[in-house]
Amino acid sequence: MSLARIAGTGSYLPERVVTNSELEGRIDTSDEWIVSRTGIEARHVAADGELTSDLALQAARKALEAAGRGPGDVDLIIVATTTPDMVFPSTACILQSKLGVQQGAAFDVQAVCTGFIYALSVADRMVATGAHRCALVIGAEVFSRLLDWNDRRTCVLFGDGAGAVVVSRDEAHGILGTHLGADGSLGHILRVTGGIAEGAVRGNPFLEMDGQAVFRTAIRTLGESAQTVLQQTGLRARDIDWFVPHQANARIINALADRVGVPAERVVTTVARHGNTSAASVPLALDTAVRDGRIQAGETLMLQGVGGGMTWGSVLLRY
Ligand code: ACO
């Protein structure tokens, strides 16, 4: 049976870095509070006029280069984002044009911080069946634009960035199992209610969050999702070489690794450097560990995301 394999990874972070000490000068917070509760030390923030598709473009070019592919090979683009450039066209279509891709399909997936896991699961089916040959799957966000920078409970947590993978067909290595979940009745614990209607923004354009409810939901749902995908594939926690979870918060990551049964030295954690970049977080962490040489071909990876909706999911793969 053919598998869909990650053939290359890439990522991009905007130039501007906002450290905790800079935030200390702007709002009533402290580096000590932020680091002890979240593990976050800094986040990147996009420049004025820098769009999600611009971040996605940089990450996509690097992933294509790593895979030894070019725009002429790509026949599917899926962008996971909560912060599209505009209502429509989709960010995937805008990216297609910026990349100079002139063939294939392009669409966005909206599952907030789980977006990349959802998008990769969709690409898995579309590539493994042979319907598409070379997919670009990207998580890209300018989450800084959904934040009230005077709200210390939320603004310290997030940042902007993009991560991308090229997915192509392979007979030996690839995605072994996926699991996706959602519970819309929990929508109120993490949301941005604002939308455009009759020429104006209706609802709150800033992120609202019940942090403790999100914390509990993330650990419960991802713990269960990990068990489901392991059972599906007949693998055990000790078969996981690298655990690449959503980078929301170091405490969530540590608690989750414990629950899944992966030792700390096998967990990829990048949240300190870029905060929570929503749909970009998993591919950003993946690319970091591929480029610094930790992740090697043939190793088994568990990728996981959780986010607004609430949504969650896991992808187990042989890299
Ligand atoms: N600096 C200083 N003090 C703060 C800050 C801050 N940045 N933020 C909140 N506080 C204060 C609160 O005002 C409160 O003070 P009070 O007792 O005087 O009212 C106190 O700290 C405790 O606030 P809590 O909200 O109870 O803090 P908690 O220990 O729950 O930590 C946190 C908050 C870090 C958000 C935690 O709930 C958490 O990690 N939740 C997970 C949420 C998350 O990671 N969200 C990311 C998006 S969701 C996702 O990606 C899945």
C-alpha cells in the first residue's frame, strides 16, 4: 500500500522579536510569571503589512527546497490558518499565485491550533490514494492581530509564524495513522466572536479564553487521541522516537508527554522562542528538529494539535 510521506520541511518567523521584558514595560506582567506559567520567553510579531500568505510563502519555499521540488511539481496546496489575509480568496489561492503554481487545487482549513493536523490528515488521504502527487501543507498565522495587547491574560501567550511540509507518495515511509476530534459545545472556552457583516465588524475582534478550561481539555483530549492512534497502528508509546506536540504552553506539553508515556528528552519543545503560533506551531517545531539533526529518516513521530472549536488530533508517521 502506498503512503503519504513528509518529503521536506520549512519554516519562517517574522524578524521582530517581542521579549517578555519588552512586555513588562507595556503591561502589568513579569518575565517570571510568564516563564513559570507557560515556558514562553519571546515571540515573533509580523511587520505592518506582512500577511499570513507572506509568512506561508517563505516557509513553503524552504520546504520545497528541502524536498528537492519546485512550484511546477505542486498539485495541491492546503493552508491551515485562523488569520487569513482576507475573507476570500483563500490564503491557499493567494499563496498559489505568489509561489507561481499554475496547476492543482488550493484551499484553506480552519481548525485553529489544530489546523495543521487537520490539513495533514486531509493531504494524507489525497496523496496516498494517488489523487494528488505533491502537496504543500502549511500552517501560517498572524495571531498577534487577534490579540488585545492590553489583556495580560492572553497577549503574552501567542506569536506569529509559519511552517510547511511537502507531502508526496512513498512505498516505504509515511503517515501510519491519524485521529481527529472536535467538540463544538466547548466553543466558548477559546474564541474570537468577531465577524464581518453589513460593512462592519460584529462581535469581539479579540481573543477570549478560559485558560484553565483550555488546559484541562487539551490534556484530556490529546491523551485520549494519542491512545487511539497508537491502537490504530499497533504501536506503543515506547515506539515513538519524537513527540512533536502543539506548542501552546510548556506545562501542557510536559503533562501530556507524561500521560502519553514519552520521556522528556524525546519531546520537541520550541514554545520558549516563539510562543503559541496556533496552526504554525507543529510544523515550526517539526522543521526545527529536522534542521538541527534530531529527527532522522526512518524515525517514528507523533504530531499533535489542540485548539479552538474545541478541536484536537494526532498524526503518527514514519519520517
Ligand atoms: N502576568 C501577570 N499576571 C497574570 C498574567 C500575566 N501575563 N495573566 C494572568 N495573570 C494573573 C491573573 O490576573 C490572576 O490574578 P488574580 O488572581 O489577581 O486575579 C492570576 O494571574 C492567576 O490567573 P489564572 O488565569 O488563574 O492563571 P493560571 O494559573 O490559570 O495560568 C494560563 C493562566 C497560563 C493561561 C493557564 O491557564 C494556561 O496555561 N492555560 C492554557 C491555555 C493556553 O495555553 N492557551 C493557549 C491557547 S489554547 C491552545 O493553543 C490550545
